[in-house]
Amino acid sequence: MQQLHAVDWGLLIGYFALTLVVGVLMTRTASKSLEHYFLANRSLPWPLLGIAGMTSWFDMTGTMIITAFLFLLGPRGLYVEFRGGAVLILAFMLVYTGKWHRRSGCMTFAEWMRYRFGSGRGAEVLRIVTAVSFVFGNIAGLAYLVRGCSLFMGQLLPWPSQYTTIAVVSLTALYTVMAGFYGVVLTDLLQGVIIIVACVIVAVMSWALVPDAASFGAIAERVTGNAGWLGSLPSWKTPLPDGFDQYEFLFIMAGFYLLRNVLFGMGSSGAENRYFGARSDRDCGMQSLLQGITVAFRWPMMMGFAVMGILLVARLFPDTEVFAQAKELIRSVYPAVTEAGWHDLTSQIAGRPEAYPADLTAGLASVLGSDWASKLPLVSFRGTIAPEQILPTVLLTQIPAGLKGLLLVAMFAAMMSTFTTNTNMMSALVVRDLYQAFFRPAAGNRELIAMSWLATAGIAGGCLAMGFAADSINDIWGWIIMGL
């Protein structure tokens, strides 16, 4: 278990304290009305909305999983992000769809369906179906975020990752409840600056480590077993380890994701609250442009983490057979462990070895070496490298103190901004399109704000339960794709 320096802890504690202060300060303003709470009274300037859009798409879990694909596939891993991270939708939002949403005067995407199709019975049914499907779909999306946070926390802290993840999610939900959309956007500005700085740092560090393309490609091929690691064109079939084999037909998957995102972009973005709350048509286009430019910084960061991961694994594991040996040792002592519980178990063994059988820790030391505790999180349930652990392992072992704290803040900022934005949007759907529209049309402002707090609590509980039940990040993404 890697220990954090006091400077790193100071940066983390200061960041969390600052977000809570902003939440407290914005509580009174956010509670004035639903317009204030969910759309900041349609008064925020486009630079704030553009940066908020960037941070909401720059999530911790997505960054971890795409780093894993880049680690496994090399440049071809970029094609996997046609499933959403390529921000193709922004082109449509910039040209016309963003203005279309703003001019409607609506508060939510489901309400916009009524504006778009009229007030008849069919439109009302469509409004309900849209609200319900978006809420449940986005709970799955936040479960994806929770699972990534759990994997990250397992390496960061010596306590069970479920408890620390619950604490972080609860803190984020509390902040969202207090500050509404005002707080979401204001803290996103700070988070966005930190994230962009972190992206530049990681890209520069990794660039300095690579001697030349040919020699690095040879190292990558040995580490991953992928003979075409340096290739940039998607092939019909790409060999991948167990758990990622659904992406072996990479060309077909990339084409499907590309088509889906183009079709989806013609009608909506899935993040309309920033467009519903824009001050003018021009602001809709400008925030889309800024969001597209700034979210591009994510790619050099993910490439950088993948490069550093390749070099780290090459140095730590000259013999990749030890992954299977370590797995068998653990399974011999804990035969009932599931894939969903594997990471918690290995993290606890690495963090508190004195609490586990001496024969097990001695066996792991003989297989993995004297520094087995730092290597164990990279051993997967299937006896191979755990690619989803590449980013946190690199961050915690290869980054110096102080700078490590800044990058950790950037990762938590990415997680929290995604959570706050999506939770704010989902609670608006619950309150505006279900509770107020069909159950309590005459409800007062205090009642509606209270319902938004309850909705946020329910959403947080649902995504925690679903996230902890999943075997891996990639497993949850499979659920989301099936839903689509």
C-alpha cells in the first residue's frame, strides 16, 4: 500500500473542504426556486458552462477504462471511445441543437419532449418514459463511476474501499443537495483548471520516458502480448484478455458506436441543463466550442498513463506467469471470493498483510518478490494483468509527492463533477417531470426543493448498490450498452 505524503493529504483535504464551503455559501441562492436550483436562474456565462461541460465528461472511471484500452491495444484503443468520449455530439449542439433546447424555455429533456411533440396524451406518456429511462440509465452510468472510484480507493487507503467510496459519494451528494446547479458550475471551474494542469503534467512526464517508437513498441508487445500494439488502424479481430473479449471485433464495435453517437447527436446531448440554462443562442454555441477544445486535453493524459503503465509493468513483471501463480495462491486460501470482491480482498491483503495468514503473504512474496504488496493490485481475478488498475498504480507509485496530490485532486475532481452534473439532471427529471407534473402540480417551492434532496439521496443509494454489485468497470459499461 503506497503511503501519501503530508503535502498530498493537505491538497486532498483542502480540496474537499473548499467544495463544502462553496456548497454552504450557495445554499440560500440555490433554494430560491426550481429555476435557481436546477438552472442557476439561466444567468451563468458561457465560459463557466463550457468548463462545466468538460469536467462532467472528464470522469475518473472513463479515464481509467480508456487508459486500460490504450494499455492493451495501443493507438487502436482510441476507437473504443466512439462509444461516447469522442464528443461527436458537440458538433450538433454547437450548430443547432443547443439553441433549439434553449429557445424552448424548458427545464429538463423530458419536459422538452412535451414542447417538441405537443400536450396530447402521447406526448405526456413520452415525457414519463423519457424521465424514467433517463433516470435509470444514468443511475447505471453513475454505478460505472462508483465502481471506478472503488477500484481507485482500494489502492489509495488501507480501509475497505466500499466504506471510503460511500464516504466520497455521500460528501458529493451532500454538496450537490446544498448548492444546486450554482455550486456544480462554480466548483467545476476550479476542477477544470486542476484537470487541465494535470493533463499537461502527465503528458510531458510520459513523453520524456519514451526512448523511441520502435524500442517502446517492442516493450509494449512483450508486456501486453499484442503483436500489433503500434498499429493505428482497427482490425477485424484483435486479441484481448478475458473480460475484454467483446471488443475483439474492434472495427465493427467502432462503427456501431460511431453510428449511434451521430444519430443521438441529431436530437439531444444528454446534458441539456447547460443549454436550457444558457443566456443566449450565441452562448450555446460558444460553450460547446469551449467544451470540445478543453475535453481534448484528456487524451494526452490517458496516453501518458498508458505509456507509464507499460514501462512500469515491464520493470515489475519480467515474467508474466507470476500473475496466474499469485491468483492461485489467493484462491487456494479464499476459494469463495467473487470477481466483484477480488479487488477489495487484494487491496486489504496488500494494505494490512499482518491480518492475513502468514503462509499466504510468504507465498506471495516468493512469487511476486519482496515488494509484493505494491504489485498485488495489478493481479486480476483471471490471473492476468488488471488493466483497469494501471492508472491508479502509476499515479500512486510513479508520481512524486506534492505532484501526486495534485493529480489525485484532479481524479477526484473528475469523479465529483460527473456525479454532481448527472445527479442534478436526474433529480430535476424526478421533481419536474414526475412529482410536480403528475402528483403535486400545486406543490410549493419548499416542498419541491425538499423532493430534490430526497431524489438525490435515492439516486446516490441506487448507484452505490449497483456499482458494488458489478464485477468490473467494463461489466457495468456492458449493462449500459445493452440498455442503449
